[in-house]
Amino acid sequence: MSRYSRHIVLDEIGQAGQNKLSMAKVLVVGAGGLGCPVLQYLTAAGIGSLGIIDFDVVEESNLQRQILFGTRTLGMNKAIAAKERLEDLNPTISIVAYTEKLTPANALGLFEHYDIIVDGTDNFATRYLINDASILTNKPVVYGAIYKFEGQVSVFNYQDGPSYRCLFANPPKAGSVANCSEVGVLGVLPGIIGTMQANEVLKIILGFDAVLSGKLLCFNAKTSETVTLKISKNASENQKILARKDSFEQYDYEAFCGIPISEITAEEALSLENTLFIDVREFGEQPSVALANYIQIPLGTIAQNVNQFNSEKNKILFCQTGVRSKKAIALLQQLKQENCYNLKGGAAAILKYLKHPTK
């Protein structure tokens, strides 16, 4: 009663509404700029069960906007770091951290355990994956996106409403839309958009009217202007997803979004000639790697240091898990760099092979 008293005294919520919140199960995909404020407010509101899925780690460049993290958490998995902070905020709810990547192989199983999915991601491949998995599991998705000073919020697949594919049937041409590491983002913007997403989650759970289904709310942080656009349902798009349910787990969303990234094993990489190993982790991250032809350039500074790369060399990029190295490769490809390979398994794979080269 004390913790949620400001909710309970609202006639529109009351004890019955707070009970609904305590029974709700919400999965937040991505604990980054959008996911952090979503998680913070849903935790404070008393959502009974929260899932966090993110396999990236905290970097120093995240701290400008990802408000659940601090210097102490640098190098930690984001889902775990967020869980630790949120359990201090509200120890009365259940919080589960998933440190894996969301893929077609695990998405349906995860979504089945939750009532609402929150999309806090920053790439098109995962957005289409979330959309399709939500259609197949019949879960509403609270969507958010940011770009420099502008943000968008909507609710997809809610009560037979439009889906993400009704708004964007096909992804933009690969490399045509820059990400935050390339063009920047106003630090408070993901906080504003993420809080709006949290608001939509509460509206859905509490049964409020005017959920942003069939609407795309656009916000400009420089002018404080908002515009709401109508989204019409395209039933044929949903039918396409339902028709390939049996092959969903084999679908390649990165290829669909035009992201052809070549991967290489540690054994293959170390057998190549004329190579340059590029570590895109932040300085000080463990485990450390000692290799010939090795340089460390954190992801956020790749574009500024592209002159260090010999275009003829085989460039082997790696990080902790593969998320940042793939982003780095996508950026280098936009900068006309060739012969870029993503190291499967990251730094740990190289160390394992160096220790047991015959295995």
C-alpha cells in the first residue's frame, strides 16, 4: 500500500488496477537508450514480472543516455547490470535477465511467457523479428525508435490492429539509415520516448482507451512538436508471416535487411595471411588478447580511425559477443572498406583456440 499509494488513490487505477499491474508480465527487448527508462518506470510501477533480453555489454559511450548504468558496470552484460539496479529499486517483483541474442530460434519460446513485448532495439533486422514473432504468438508490441533529435512511438499487433510491417512492409536499403554511433543522439531523447513506451504498456494493462494502436506518434525534441500519423492495417502482411510459421526459425532477418556480414572462426582467422585483428571493445575490457597485427579501436571511434586500415588486408573484427563487431563491419562497409570479417565467438574464441589449437 505504501509503495504504490500514489497509484491506488487514483480513481482510474485503485487497488484493482494495481493488482493488474502486479499480475502483468512484460518482456523488454534491449536494455539500451530506450530500454533503460522503460525498465525503470515499469519496475517502479510494480509490473509483476519483467524480462530483459540483451547480449551487449555496457560501454562508456552508453552512459550519456542509458541511465541504469554507471562507471562500475562498464564491461558488464546490460541485462545483468540492469537487473541489479532494478532489484534495488523494487525488490518485490520478479526480474529475469536473458544474456543471449534474440533470434528466430528463441523468440517464440520467450514471447510465450509474456503478455506484452517492448521493442527497445536499434536495428531493422531485430524489429522485423520482434514483429513477426509477436504475430505468431499474438502479443502486442510497444515500439519506439530514435534518430538524432526525433523519436517515434506506436503499439503494434494490439487487438488485431496494424503491425510494424503495415507501416514498413520492407526495410530501407542497407546503409541508408545511419545509427546513433554515426550521427549522434540527444541524450534525453531516448528517455522521453522510452517513458512514452512505458506509458503505453501501463495503458494496455489497465485497459485504458486511446492506446497508440493504428497511430504513429512522432516527437521532435528541438521544437517540442508532436505529430500523430494514422497507420492502416494491411492484413496481407500478417498473412505472409502466418503462412511461413513452420519455417520461422530458419528465416534470416539480417539477409532480409540487406546485411551480408561474413563470419569467420578463430582457426580460419589465424590461418589467413595479411590480416589485421581489430578489437572494437572499450579499453580495459576483459579478457585481454595478445596477437600479432592487433589494434584496439572502440566501436564509437571506428569512423574516425578508418585511415588506420589497409584496404587490402583481411580485417578480422571482434568484441565480446559479436554485436559491436557486426555494427563496426556494417559501418566500414558503408565507408567502402572490403575484406571485413566478424569473428565467431569474439575474444573468448580466439583465446580458446590459442590455448587448444587442435580442438
